[in-house]
Amino acid sequence: MGPSRRVGPLELGLALERLSDATQRDAIVGTQAKWVASLSPQLDVGIAAAASRDGTRGVNLWTAYVPLTWSIGEALQLHANVGADWLGERGRSRRLGVAGEWALDARFSLLAERFSLFDAIATRAGLRIALGEDASVDLSGARVSGSGNRIWTLGLTFEFGR
């Protein structure tokens, strides 16, 4: 769960996460700040920074990255990001990603992403369903290369106005 709020040109957010598998459960709490600017009608760039605490392991995570979005048309967007993560004693690792978003119509969008995170490479694909103008649901599956691990994610987004 991650509520956020615009404060001037920044979006400030709080993240409360629970991750689990057959052997362990993690509870993570964190904060995030984002800033985005339009370089042209089709090109947006931003800066994002986050600080989190894994309460289960007692580890701090720091993240900073620069996202870039190119809107090729109304139905197609390409995204890229570059940055770094710092995870406790593991030190720094690079963060890289590319993604595409294709709106099939006003309600359904297909999502695909390939990214490097904590020295692992993952591929994700999913579907976004608009539930009106202010809400959507995302369902996606990811596979982590070399590990055989698969991750399923269900996300709900609600916008309460600006």
C-alpha cells in the first residue's frame, strides 16, 4: 500500500509492503519523492528517490533513479530508467530498465518490462484495466533470469483528485 500526495512540484509518498514466499515474510516501510518535467509534448524526465527499512531483516534500502518517458502516440509509450540501489552491507547495485505500454482501447493496456535490480535481470508482462477515470487495476507476472523464480503482482490505483 502506498499513499502519496502532491506538494508543489513533488509527489511525496509512503510505502507499506509485505512480501512473502514459502519460507519467509518481509515487512517494509519507506518514503519516496518524485519530480517530473516535460522536455517536449512527447518527452518527460524525472528524478525519484526512496528510503526504506526492511523491519524483518533490519536492513536499510536507498534508491535513486532518473525515469524517461517517450509518448510515441496516444496509445504507445516507451519508458526507460537508470539509477542505483544501496542495500545495507551488500553495497550499491545498478538499476536499469526499459518498458512499453500499449493502450488497446480506453480501458485495457498491455505492459512489458525488462529490468536489472539488485544484480538480477527480470522480465515482466501484464495487463492494466481502467475502472473509470480515477482508478485502475494491474495484474502482472515477472520471471527472474537464472533463478526460475516467478513473481505475481496485483496492484490497485486510486486517484483522489489534485
